[in-house]
Amino acid sequence: MASKILIINKGAAFMTDALAKNLQKSGFTANVIEPEIEIIGKERSDTDIYVLYAGNFVFESADVLVYLKDICAEDEKVICVIGYTKEIDEIKNIIPVDLIAHQFERPFDMKALIAELKKLSAADEERKKGKHILLVDDDLTFLKMMQGWLSMKYNVTITRSGMQAITYIATHTPDLILLDYDMPITPGPQVMEMIRSEHNAAEIPIIFLTGKSDKESVMNVMALKPQGYLLKSMSKEEIIESVDHFFETKKWKNI
């Protein structure tokens, strides 16, 4: 899946437009936006890599730089910096060097920049691939479908019952459990209670899978205080986006 790159620059600029077009030709999704916290915030959940195309605005935008620093630290996002020496030094006064994946002094080599962004994108995908999801559902067809969708970006293990899941987490610690709410013999709520009682597994995030979208059913699900819920009727894109958003922000976004 192609990474989305956000190019941050103040005012119209020939080079940023050219950069966006070249990135799009290389298979990326690339947008150019103004250095404003509100605008950056709206793009935050969908952005994989930030490119800060510096200008004089960096000397008057400490709040924006602090916001970008926090995003990179909290969401484990990648940021690259393009600019003249003084601009880059000013950025480093606020954004720690260890959070800046790469810096390019102007004038820069477009091909070298795109090559570096491809490397960073590949590394980011490998990082995401390291996340481990445990899927628990008695419907094998649904399990296989979900495994196929999520395995594009994550390591996925499937189990067909609550007891299989309990046995599995006795020796494994997934980063997220997607748990069917309605299962025979041992239903989701009971499985969740058992997981929460296990010292080594109590902190594993649990997202319920449910086929019921009416208000009462959803309230019953959320009353158990999982990290969130997924409707089985959601599309592939919606499910992947929700899981991506959770891993990036540690917050659940029910679409």
C-alpha cells in the first residue's frame, strides 16, 4: 500500500508542486499544505511521512514545529526536512535530531530525495508489519477474509474459539486482539473477562467484532470497556483504516 506524504510549505511554490507530482508518479499519495496546526491535524491520521519544506516561516512558527515534533514522537511518524542551513538549524532547535529521518540542503537532488522517501516508506511498512493481531471468531470464512485483508500490513494469527485464544495468549502477546462478540460456548465478553484476569495479558488492547449496529447492541458492547468495536459490515478499506489509526494513535476511531 502506497504511503501518504504530506509536504508542508508556506505559500505557493514551484518546487513543492514539482515534488508532489514526482512523488505521485512514483506511486505515493502526496499533498501540499500550509504550515498551520489545524490543517496538519486534519491530515494526521492518514499521513505516513511528513516533508517539511522550510522557508522563512520556520522562524515564526515554533508552535507548528512543536506540533510536528509531538506527532512524530507520539504516532511514530517519519519527518524529512528540506531547507537552507539556517532554516534546518532552526528546525533542529525544536525538533530533536533523532526524530528527523533525513535532511536535504537546498538546492537538493529531486531523484535522491524520492529515492530516500521510498526507503523510508519501505521501512515504515516493515515497522507496521511487525505488529501482531490475534483474530478470534467462530466463522472460518470471516476469519480467512479478515486475515487476508489485514495480512497486507500486519502479522495475523487466527483462532476459532475463545478457549483457543486463551491458550494462545498464554505463550504469546499480540499487540491487538480482534474478538467476536457473539460466539457459542464462550462468548466474547466472557473471553475478555478471562483475558483481563491474566496478569501477562491484561493490558492487551481488545476490539470487539460485532454484526449488530443498532444503538442498544453497540452500547452493550462498549459498556464492557473494550478499546473499541468493529462492525462486520464495514468495508475492507474502513477496517484497515480503523486498525491503522489505532496503532498510530492508540485511540479507536469507529467509522
